[in-house]
Amino acid sequence: MKVITLLFLSLFIANSCNDTKKMESSTFTYYVNSSKVDCEGVAKMKCLQVQKGDVLDAANWNYFYSTIEDFTYEPGYIYKLKVKETILNPSTVPADASSVKYTLVDILEKTPDATLQLHDIWALEAMNGMAVTEDNFSNFSKQPILELFIADKRIVGNDGCNSFFGSIESLDTAQIRFGKMGSTKMACPNMELSNTFTKALQNTTTYTRDGLTLSLFDASETEVLRFKKVD
């Protein structure tokens, strides 16, 4: 009888330990970006972009494949959250699920994302301090256009001759840098102006927006391109 009693006692203690382990939790600071992005888990889906830690780095977002319980996400805002992480018992978690449960403790900050004001179509007005029109560019009469897709971190446009595409390498409320760009390969008159436009984009480090005007600056804080909102 004593053996049976000890056996049940041992099982009870073991189960208690497992339950205790299951409920281990800690609280951390999380930042959540203003838009979801395409990602792939078990299938294609939309993921939050998050950073874990007290200091926000606008160029270092990570995909978040799970959910935060009790958190209602609204696009267009950058959140600073206090989140409880609870370590679940692996034996109770499906193979394709997270072994961590995330629960909202508090919303510390909810700030409108100022960079979303750049998400638009922009027509070139001036380059290196000189006003430009479509007549300055090729006989195709195409005035350079820049279209910014902030959530997707990409750009498309036309340099006055060729269509181009590329990435937004980094972006915050004052700085913007574009990644490598590709383009079509047509030959047009006044290619020098188109090449100057492309080089100016690649040299851009900062920006300002004033109403319908977007100005891009290089590392010496010289305005290299100025655009007007057209959409």
C-alpha cells in the first residue's frame, strides 16, 4: 500500500512540476510597426513586424508569426507594448505552433507613423537646384516619376526614359536610403539627365515633406531632387 501511495505522490509531484514549468512567464517591451507584411509560415500570410527590447531601431523589424492575446492591431500606428511571454509545456503544443504564448499587459505608446505620408506618387520638379519639365527629358516626353510603397519598402518609377524599380533600404522620420535598383534598357535622347536623376536617388540620405512637396537631400544636406505630389 505504501508503494502505491508513494507512486501516486510521485506522479502528483511530477505533474505539479510540469504545470509550474508550463506557467513560467516574463514581461518584455515590444515595438509593433505600422503595417503588416507578406510572410510565409505554414502558408502565405500577413505578419506583424516587431522588435523586442527597450530601444527601437527603425531598420531592424522582424516578422512575428504568432499573435498577441488581447491586442487589437490598427494599421498606421507604431506601438510600444508591454507583453507577457508564457512558456508552454511542449508536450501540449502542436508541432506547427509556437511554444510561447504572448499576452498584452499594457499599451505604452501608440504613435501615428509619420513615414506613411511618403506613400504616394511624386513628379520631379527640380534636380540639383534647377527646375525641370518633361521637355527637358527624352522625346518620349516623360517627366520622371517616383512612386513610394512604404509598407512594402519598395519604389518604382520612370527616369524620363526607362522604368525602374528598387527597395527602400532604411527609413525613419528624417532619413531615407534606397537599395540597389534595376531598370529597363531603352536608349533615349538626353540620357545624361536620366542618369543624373538615378544617381541622385542613389545618393539620397535624408528627406523633408512640406505639404505637397517632397525634397530629397544627399549626405552634404544639399537638395538633389524635389518632387510634387500628383496622386
